[in-house]
Amino acid sequence: MSNSIRQTSIRQTSIRQPSVSTQQRLEFHEKPSIKQVTLRATVSGLLIGSLILVSNFQFGLQTGWVSMMSLPAALLACAFFKQVWPLIYPGDTPFTDVETVYVQSMAVAVGTGPLAYGFIGVIPAIEKFLTAEETGGTRKQGEAFHLNQLLLWALALAFFGIFFAVPLRKQVIIKEKLPFPSGSATAILIAVLTGSEIMQEITCKELIKLRNSRLDECPEVFQPATEEETLQLLSSYHSNNYNAVGEDEDEIQTEKSQLYSKNISILLKTFFVSAGYTITSYFIPAIKRINIFGSYLSKTYEWNFQPSPAYVGQGIIMGLSTVSYMLFGCILGWGVLAPLAHYKGWVSRDTDFHDWENGVYGWLIWSSLAIMVADSVVGFITLTVRSLVRFMLVDDRVSLINEAWEDSCQSMLLEEEDMINRKNSVCGGLHNTVKLMSAETDNEVSPKHLVAYTTVISGLIISSIICVVIIIYIFGVDIIPIYAMVSALLLALLLSILGIRALGETDLNPVSGIGKISQLLFALIVPKNHPGSVLLNVVAGGVAEAGAQQAGDLMQDLKTGHLLGASPKAQFTAQLIGATWSIILSSVMYMCYNKVYSLPNKQFRIPTAVVWVDCARLVTGKGLPTKATECCIVFGIIFSLLSLIKNCYRDRDFKWMKWIPSGIAVGVGIYNPPSFTIARFLGGVISHYWLKGHKGDFNSKTTMIVFSSGLVLGEGTCSILNMLFTQFKVPHF
């Protein structure tokens, strides 16, 4: 297959896979009936999710960056079932791809708890930075939350986003078929590792392009199917049960074992390398601050290199474009704006560098905030307009177009499947278990595998009531009135829809931007002279962020399950169990970090907490530092225009689009010091050249994912050891 075809999209990928097991040879529509909610899957999902949660806490408190880690979760699930479970229960039935989907869904629900429940932003913002006046006299600055308060807070935010996302599944996944790139990539990875089938929903336009390219590539093979062959393919098409031909079972199993062993070996090696660096960095702190730009820049603006394997791994996952935008923001903030502020006297050189109120950190954060808010607001407006336009289109008009193509599309679909099988057996012998489905057909599972609407409605009502009651109980009805919390929930649900659509179309869930938009809108609802208006604004933003995060997580997981034939009801169950466990673990982990490290400090600066507070103060009327207003206006206008161009032309394949930076990424590069960005940029460069050198090779991309996952998980996991060393005051070298 040519490289041009391999790169078209995830939905057009031909996967080299091992043969499927007997249990996986069920017809595709019968796969949801396979048992998925099992004890072994639940245990492994909670364990893997806990590992991801610890890693996300470490990096979330440092930089504000948290990942769903769906791909590493799927990889670890397969490793657990293959390597660990047989030792516990020898002779147990083999695991299935849909069971792996259940594990991955639960792991993601657990692992994203630090962000969803505000433990890396909202909670430390309220604890560390809000004054007694800004909280309406209910809290003192620096007063820590008790464990029971943290548990209640997390419980308040844990479930309403999950229940709200369920009824949106049919619209965005079944009807509109939004791509959800990471969810689709996770489905492909699971299919590769388990040797299963994956649904490929292909449009007539894509099919024509694919067919023409293959006819040009191998015309002597791709001849029109005979009438007999067409009838046979028609039968297999209706049963959705295509089987590759001409494959040797032993060779396939050997290849599968070799690929799996290679990936596990890479994962373990990178995990231990990263873990070794983490432990060494405790005893030799100097390796975390390597001076490569001169002593002046190192001391004044923290231009150091931190050779963190996890940061490199995060950069690999992010990709070159995102980390390049972050590096641009880093240079803009710490190479231009910070020296300019010192030179012009806008920030005194005598002020503590790490002073969030009066130091250069506190000054730079406003420019970062202006860029992120401008990007988020413009994206919000353009996405809303797009959604309204699509909603107003007449359904009958779309149906007429579909009917005009239906007959020719189906016949071409059958012919294309025949061509794929012929090419597999004649031109290279690739084993293909992709199931071609017409994108004009709603490939929905049986209603018995869907969550009942009575469950959704009652769950949404109960979880919303729990949210309102608990938050009012924690902060008081005088500070958090009932109407304000109801308004916050309604805003959260509305913004969750936009977050889901953004994630489905762009692979980015802009939860931080959604939180800022909620703060802006909420400032119009609650009077600025309301007691505790700053606290109320932060809480409202936290509610919106939680809803968008959970709804986006579940919808992306549902996309993975849809492509593999998993039960949506089982994934819903996984999300509920994972969120429940994450409530407990997230609260305990935050208490541990807060007690051991006395947040904030030089290692854990909790930058997103400062962003939350500054945004709340801005929209409630507080003045900005010297010349920060002018900088905010200039950068706000510039990035509003850039965001407008990027959002209006994002569906066009213009080469110049890649040169328009993402406002969110630039803002992150500004509010994080250079040492956090340089290593990530290095990872992005590695990712770029690796993919360039292995263009179109899915196995190589899987290897890259495994490599980066080991780096991130190794350092994140061993951060617990460093925490224990700090708690027991183990001396440094």
C-alpha cells in the first residue's frame, strides 16, 4: 500500500494483525454480548488507573499538564492480562479485545481525577492564594482542606458529566461519526495487540479515492469482481464477518509474539531508565537544573535544561507542532517579555523571582492568561456557530444525498473489500481484519447493551443535586447561593457539548479554556459586590471544567468501544467504578503532596492554580500590574485573530496553517519556566524524525507510543519514592 494511502486517516488504515481467537470470530454485532464486566478486568483497570493518576499528579502540580493516557492504559491492560493474570489464575480463559476496552475506560476514569476534580488547579487556588476577603470570610489564606472536605468536593464533581455524556453518544459517534483521533488510535492499538477486528466506517468519497489509488498502484491485481465473488462478499458483508485468506496460522502467531515481546521489552527498559533518573535526581538535585545557557540566564530567568525522561516522553506524545508552540511561548515570555519588564522597571529586580504577586512570574501570568482566554473565546464562538449551522440543516436534504449514493456505495464497498483481500494474498500478504462499513449507515448495537434513558435522567438529576448540596455545604449558602450553583451546572453542561465536539474533531479537549469561559460568563451572572465573588467564580469554573473533562473522557472511550464492538453499558459501568475509586485516591494523594511538600514550592509551583485565581480576580474587577493591561490587550487581539483564522480554515488542508500557533500551547509555554519546555521540545523533535523515518508504518508508531509511555510512567510512579524520601528527610548527596 502506498504511503499516501496509509496517511489519509485512521479510518483508512489497513492493519497488519494476527489471527483472531475463536471467541473473537463472532459476528461483529454479537461482540457486545461477550462478558466484559469481570473481576480481573475491574482489578486491572483500577491498578492501571492508579498508576496513571500518580503520574498525572506529579506532572499536573508541576506544569498543569495532565493526559488521558488512553494508549498507555490499553497497552498496560494487554500486558497485565498476558503476563500477570496467568500467574494468578493459570488456565483462565483468554482475555478479549472488548474486555481490554473496559479496562482502558476504567483506567482513564481513574487517571484523570486530578484534573477533573480540580486538585491541580481549583483546590490549591482556593487554599493557597485566595485571601479571607475574597472567600467572603469563610476561609483564611493558606487554610488547608480536611480529607473529608476533599472527598465531598470530589464526590460533588464526579458524576454529572458522565451521565450527561451518555445521551450525546448517538449523535456524535453513531450519526455524525466524529473521528476522535486518539480514541480511534486506541482502538487500532487494542486490535493490533489482541488480534481482533476493528470497524472501518468509510465514506463514498474516501472509498473512491482509496479505490482509484489502489487501481493505479496494482492494476493487474485489482480487476472487477465476478458475479459469484460479489454474491459471496455480499453474504459476508451482511454478517460483517470478513476473514483474511492465504495466511499461515503459525507464522501469524509467531509474528504476534515477537511484536508483543518487543513492545514489552521497550516499555520495561524505558520505565526503569526513567525510574532511575527520578531516584537519582533526589540524591543529586543538580541534575534537574543543568546550566547550558550561562549563569546569568540560569539565575535570573531559569533558562536551564532539565533532562527529565518523562518530559521527553510527554513531548513525544504531544507531537512536534504542540511543543513548538510551547517553545515559542517560552521564548516570548522568558526571552522577551520578562527581560523587557525588568529593563523597563515594570517589575523590580529586587522582588523575589518566585513571588506570584509582585515577581516576574506574577507579571507574566497575565499575558499568558490573555492569550489563552482569547484563543478559548474565539474557539468557543466559532464552534458554536458551526454547530448551529449544522443543526439548522434540513435532515431530508442530507437523506436525499445519502440515497443517491447508497446503491453505488455499497457495490463499491464490496468490490473494495475484494480488492483488499486480493492484494493481501498477492501483493505482500498483509493480514487485514478491518471491517469496511458504509459511513452512511448507523452501525448501532442492540438496545440491551445501551444505558437506559431512565438511568441517565435519574442519574443526572441525582448527581446534580449532590453537586449543589455538597458545594453549598462546604462553602456556605451565603457565599454559594443556590441560583449560582444551578447556573454553574447549566453552563457546565452547555460547555461540555462544545468540549466533546472539539475533542471529536480536533483531538483536543480544551478543558482549561472551558473553565476560563465559564468564569467569564459567570461574572455576568453574579454581581461583583457579592461576598466571596472571587471564590464563587473559581468554584463555577471548576464545575465547568469537571463536566467537560468527564464527558470528553467517556465519549472518546465510547468511540474506541464502538470501533471494536464493545458494550456501551459496560464502558458506562467502568466509568462509574473508576470515578468512585478516583474520588478516594485523588483526595488522599493531594493530602500527601500538600503535607510533604508544603505547596507551592520550587518543585511544585502549581501554575494552573495561579491562572484560576488571576482570571477570577480579573473578571471581578481587580486591577492588573504595571503595563500588564497593555500587554494583555495587544496579545489578546493578536491571538484572537490567529484563533479566528485557525478555526475558520481548520478543515482545509493548507500547509501554512501549521505556522499559526495554538493560543493554549503558547500560554502554557509562557507560564511554565523554560526548564519545563525544553525537554518536551526535544521529545517532539524525536517524535517527528521517528515518524518521518518510518512513514506509514503503524508498528513503528506503536513502538513510539510504548517508548514514551515507559518514560512517563517510570518517573511518575517513582515520584512516590521521592515523596517518602522527603517525608523522612533522607539526606541529599
